[in-house]
Amino acid sequence: MSFRGFTRPNATSGMGVADHTKHTFLELKRKKVYRYVIFRIDEKKREVVVDKTGAPAESYHDFTASLPESDCRYAVYDFDFVTSENCQKSKIFFIAWCPSSSRIRAKMLYATSKDRLRRELDGIHYEIQATDPTEMDLENVVKADVKLWANFIFAAMDSDSLLSSSSRGRKFAIGIRVQSETIVLFTYLLNASLNLPFELSLS
């Protein structure tokens, strides 16, 4: 027997995920009608439901202020930033919010249901687990990811000792077309700079 709008949970998958939850995430992802969506577990319905949504004009501070101080939540946040080439970019963060002061039962319930929800939300770029707002530094997460790509490609170039400097340049130019926001960074690394050459700003 199947139920519309309800996915039957079991011991391994945790709570079910409501259809409205998935639909609201898609509206954030595709239509940009929300800056963030906060989800909670409804124990009576035994599913993850929408707790609160934030309008596109709301800030990161509005988002963190909407998280309860003593209870767990899931959230997605649409993080906008601008590269040094004045190119607008967006990354979607999934946040597992679990304050130290929350009940042990809540911590266990949200921990066992997280993977099921994550599988339903296709299009998440980063995941953060936080117990207070200071652990949700979205800007540094994006910068760290860019550094990781740079180190990977730079190491691949460096390992090929048979390439001339000109052919290395061609190989490098092909490799950096992974993400447009990393192109300036990789060029900067060639100039032996240690600073990130693009700016990020919380919306």
C-alpha cells in the first residue's frame, strides 16, 4: 500500500520526506523564490516538513536568527557571491543544525534521518554540520573548495616533467574550465600569489 505525499520510514532510512518539502527545495533551486528553507521533523506525521522559508531579500543574519537555540533543524541556503570578473555565482548549502543544548532524542532523530533527506534534495553543493552560527562560515567553505581544485590541477601539471612551459600552459588552460570562478584563481597561482583573487559576500 502506498500513500501520496508520504514516504514510509524504516529503521535505516529515518523519517520520510514530504512532497511539499521536495517541492519547496526545487522552488529555491530552480526559481530562486527563497533565500533559505528550514526543515523540521514532524514526529506525529513521521516525516520531514517545511518549518520556515526566507524571501530572496532576506540576509544571512536573518537565516541564522531563524534557527532555534535549543532544537535541531535541517536547512538549505542559497549563497550568492561575485567573482573578481564581476560574475554572479550561486551555491546551495545543506546545513544540519544541532545545538549542544538540544535534547539527546532530537540529536539522534535528526542524525538518523539526515541521509534520507539529502538523497531527496538533488543539487546540493556543500554540507555543513553546525552547533552554533560561528560554525556556518559559508564563505570560507567556498574558498577552501576553490583551493582544493587549484591544488589538484596544479599538482597534475607539476608532475608532468616532459611538458615544456608553453605546452604546460595549454594543458593548464584546458584543465581550469571546470568552474568559471576558479579560472582567475588558477591564473593567480601561476604568478606565485597566495591570495584568493575573487571576492565573496554574504547575501
